[in-house]
Amino acid sequence: MMAGDRLRPAIGGASTIPANPIPILLTVRELHHGGIERDVTKIAIQLDRSRFEPHVASYHAEGMRFEELSRAGVPVLHLHVSSLKSPTALCAAMRMRRYIREHAIRLVHAWDPSAVFAVPLARSLRVPVVLSSLLGSRDLLDQRTRRQVRWTDRMVDAVVVNCEAMRRHMIDEQVRDERIEVCYNGIDTAEFYPAPTPKPTPVADASLLIGAVCVLRPEKALDLLQESFARIRHLQPGMKLLIVGSGPELPRLQINGQRLGIQNDCVFEPATSQVPQYLRALDIFVLCSRSEAFSNTLLEAMACGCCAVGSQVGGTPELIGNDERGLLFRPGDAGDLAEKLTTLIGNERLRREFGTRAADFAKTRLSIEIAAERMAEIYEMMLRRKTAWLNH
């Protein structure tokens, strides 16, 4: 079975629309630019309001996702948690306790390490269903946080993951397979779709544009992309590398560009809300992460019709397939990445074929509507199970 064949949002049993929407609370630490923040926001907005009444709780009620939720009319509870050891944690617990009771919350879903705060509290308040999520490798967590989230694994009714790779990761974390549910990330195809787009001003003169869009963190391995670009830029005069994003790695990457002698052809642009426009302008999109779950940016690039190259980690092979919708390279191997880029630079027809297949795959198999329906089915299934158990 190919990875793509698993992307079916099917679950046993028909949905039953409740007489009144079910109040649910989704928790996340921040509401800024990150992938998890995007996921919880899109699901909260997209859930069927005839079936659910979504609420969101966050340690920091600010940022672009907070604004999205506000515009969509989704209530956001600001928990003001600066540290779980500080007095703010006790005040936040009291605030969340009142909120759960006032709104008769029936399900709490912690989407990130906010589970350490939210899961025990929800359990103590006897919320019928308590869930957590794993949307990225726990290898990226510090040891203390990893121990804490492992502790919550034993308290939740199920763990929701976003790809088969993360399911395997949770099994390695000693969570039984039957307690794991898969809900793939979804893409808003009304926002991310193929369309002719001029190259952005800083790279308007590029003969061919290779790029990446991500938060500039060490695990994104953008230095590897720079090294590979330095090896192949002679293949086409005027070729440029565009890196869009903000983060702590920027100074190091700028120095690395100078070291490699590509500073005039490697262009950095800060994080922006104009992601679709940048993606559509790329000839080749590269995801070179050392660690990845199911990359939102790769999915967005594919939906925009980009020809994609990705490192063979996490859920990336599930997205790209076996040379079906792009190319995979060995993680950490600049030479292998350079080889894959060389293949694509010299073959415009292949780039177009990959981009067309990728856009079709994203639209028909991984839309936000499909993801929201799958998540709704998980919520309803867990609530039915708990009701049946309590009535047994």
C-alpha cells in the first residue's frame, strides 16, 4: 500500500448531529506563526458549528492566529501561564476551571505541551473526553518536557497524530496502537492553489528560483540547503535561492552564505502573511529538515503546484510518495540533495508534472474540509465511547 492510500478520513459508524452543539476546548501554548498554531486555528474555525461549539485556550492570547480566531468568532481564553511553577499557573488553573464549568465543556484537546497543564486539570474536573496531540517528534523536546508529556499519555483517552510516522513514534513512546488516532493536516485550497505569479521584487531577475519557507530553527537544516545550492548554482546562470521566514538561525545562515560565497544569490525575506504568493513564484521548493512530522509548508507548497524536494524523515514520504509528487533525499546529505536538484533544474517538464500531481493530491486528499471532518469524527467517536462506558 502506498502512503497516499492511507489518507482516507474514514471511521466506523455514522455521525449523529446533536440537538445542541457540543462545547469543546482546544489548548495551545501560543497563537503566532507556528505549524501547530495554524492547525488548531484552522480546525477550530472549520469545525461544523451545528455539531460543535469550539473554544480555544492559550498561554498567550495574541498573534496572527489569535486575530484569525477572533475574526471567526471563536472565543479565546487567555490563561496567562508564564511558568508551571509560578503563581500565574494557579491563577490560570482557577480561570480554566471556571471556564470549563461555565461553558459545560465536554471535550478538552491539548494540541501541544500545553497538555502538561490542561490534561490533569481536565481530568480533575471530570471532563468526559480528554485528548492530546503529537504533531512533531518528541526528540525536539527538552528532557523535562518530554517526561512531563509522557506522564499525560497515561491520562488521556487517546492521542491524535498527524501521520503514520507519528503513529509509529507514539508506539515507540509506549502508547498502545488502539489509543492512537490519525488525522492528517489539511490545507485551505481556496488560499493555496496553482496560479501564475511573478517573482518577488528581491528575486525578480532570477532565471530559476529555489526556495524554502519556514521558521528559521536549527532542525530545519537550511545550512544544508545553502551548501547544496552552492554546489549546483553554476548549472544555470542567474539562479537564486530564496529563504522566507524569521527565527534565531538568521545570523548564522547569513554568515554561512558568505562563507559559501553565495551571499549575492541567497536572499532572505522575513516571515510574511503572503506565503501563497511566494510559494507560487518558486520553481523548486525544498524541505530539508532533520526532523519533521507532517509539514504544513510542504503541503502548502504542493497545493500551490510547486515541484518539491524533501528529506526522507517523518511524514514527508507520505506526502511526496515514491517519486510520485516530488523527490526525496537522504536527510543530512548535501550531495544527495544537490543531485536531486540537478535532476530537476535540467528538466522543466518533470518539474511541471510533479507540481501538477502534487496540487491534485493536496486538493483531493488533504483539504481542510477533509481534515475538519476527520477530527469531528474522532471527537464524536470518543464521546460516544465514553457515554457507552459510563452507561454500561
